[in-house]
Amino acid sequence: MFIAQPTHGFGHLICEEMLSEQSGYLRWHTVEFAVAWANYSGMNKVFDSVQKFLSEGGRVRVTVGLDFGSTTYEGLGRLLELEHDADIITHVFFDENPACTFHPKVFLFSNDEEACLLVGSNNMTGAGLKTNIEAALRFSGALRDETISGAHHALAAWRDEGGDSRIRRLTRELREQLRDRRYVLTEEEIRTRRRSEDGLRAATELPLFGRSSIRPLRPGHRTNGHAEGVGRTTGSGLGEVLLMRVRPRRDGKQVQISMRVLAASFMNGVEEVVSVDGTMQEIGFNMTSGVRNTARFEAPEMRDMQNPVARFQWVNARRPEREPTRVLQYEIFDAENDDEGLTILRKLEEGIATPPLTKLEELSHEETVLSKSKRAIAQWYRLDSA
């Protein structure tokens, strides 16, 4: 069965399926689902049905992603509310590698013999369950069917916190930590962010597309070549930062980066970086005999700095005509006259061993890695907590 929304409200179909009966009893014993995002309005649309399903002996297992700041503090709270004297467990999934996003939307209803599988584009958000243009497929079959079995094993794997460090069991304590570390935002914080993005569109410009009559509408995100929603790197909740002592090139306004550092897991071969004011800078390369030997990008704000140090951090941002994504943000300080720059320099200095570590592919929190053994002419790198 093909399901097109808003012709069919996906949230209504989920509730209807969950509470369907067979011979006067609930047809399904277990409901499992995994979604990229969950917010308060989305959970509200299914809350009463899930609560009724649990009260009649049903079992619920949930995995929610935390990417792009779209899962909310309140949405996770609603899931925790359901745990009172009920068989429901929620896990959250987040990959610190910015190249990987948790993005499934899978719903599985099962008993001892058969199952119903829904796979589509719908997240557990108010818009995702009712007003967005979404699509899904429904498949029913025996529990041993290859398609059903594959979905069951994938859902179980996305809850395997013992076997995968990207997965955590949601508790009230973890929810607070996620908020403190900015892995999730409150819904008011998200509204404030979106209002700010809306203000970037010129009021005099005519829209390029039509507008539906559905309310509320999601705000548009149109910019002028900048990455929006980024700011000073005071902690994004995306895990860690890379500290660097810079050796400026090209009139003191070019940052050069070792190819091994660029390819290592933190930078992950990134092709561009963004400054704190939203200016995108493409990563270029210095060549030797046709082979890339150094990565580089322009940082005009570094001109005239006497002892520049940099901090790199992956942050969530919205970019023109693209889905929300993560960008590598950089900020440069002069350790000669800036307290924050001096703090970064001291952390780097404290991590230099004797003799210095020079294996650039082995970035760590414990030691500073140098591009050359002579520290005075080397670049220095060290990971730090966000």
C-alpha cells in the first residue's frame, strides 16, 4: 500500500494500526520504530494511542536520532513520560562523525506470527505526521518473511547500546545532559533560531514558489551564500573541537593544514570551512609534482596576528538550497593579546611530549601532535572537549 500525505495523515494511520484488534484483543504485541527526529507536537499526536497500547500490555521500543538539532528536549520528555509503569524503552542515536546522519523512518507492528511494516519519509514531528508532503509504503507479512525479518534486525541493531557507542538509553539524566551539551534544544530555542533565519530573506523579494493553505507553515530558509545558524564556538554539543597553532602563509592570511590531519577522522576530508560570521572558505591544495602535499584556506581575519591559534568545531547549519547539514566552523585568535587564544595556546603547549609526537593521523586529547619535530616551525594540533 502506498501512503501519500497529506491525503492520508500518517500519524492517524500509526495510531489506527497500533490499536487495531483481532478477536477482541490488540492485534499487535510489539511496536518498534526508529526516526531521525521527534518533537513535542509529533509525540502529542500519538501519545494517547501509545499510552493505551501500553496500558493493555503492549511493548514499545523506540530509537530517535539527534542530528541537525531537530529532535527537541520536550519531544524526548514526552517519550520519558510514557515509561511510568509501562514496557517502553527509548534510545537515542548520534554519530560524532559529521559524514554520517541517523536518518531512518521505520515503524514495525508485530505479534508472534505476523507483522506490519511502514517505511517512509515521516519523522515523529507534528509536520511529519500530518501536514508535510510525505510518502510511505506499507508491507504486511509473516514474522519470518525476509523483509519483516530484515526490518526487525535493523531496528534491534539501532538499540544495541552495548555493541555501538553511538547509541544511548534515554534517561532523565541523559536528557538534561543532552540539553546542557546542546545535542538537543528546547522548542523555544528552535523557534528563536528559525525567526532569525526568516529575517534574512529580503522583504521586497517576490517568492519563487506557491504556498499551500496548510497552517502552520514551516519557515523558509533562504540566504545569500552564507552558512546560517552558526555563531561563536562556545559549544555546539557535537562532541569535540580541534585546537591548532597556525603557521600563517601568504601575507599572513592563509591557514595551511597537513593532508594527514585533513584526512583523519575529525576533519574527515572536509571540502570547505565556515568562519563564525558565516563566510564559506573552500579548501584548496598546494601541489608538488602533481601531488597534493598541503591543504589550505583563506582566513583574512588572521592578517596582522602575531601568534595565531585556531579552534575547529562541527556545527549544525542551514545552507542555500540544501538540507540542514553540519559544517566545519573555524575561529582564529591571537594568543598574544586574546585571553581565549592564550588558553588554547597553553592547552597545546601542555600536550607537547619529549620528544614531540609527530604522527599526524593520531590526533588525541592526551597529546599535542606536531607537523615537524622542531616545535618553533611546526603546526600543532590537539583535540579538546566542546
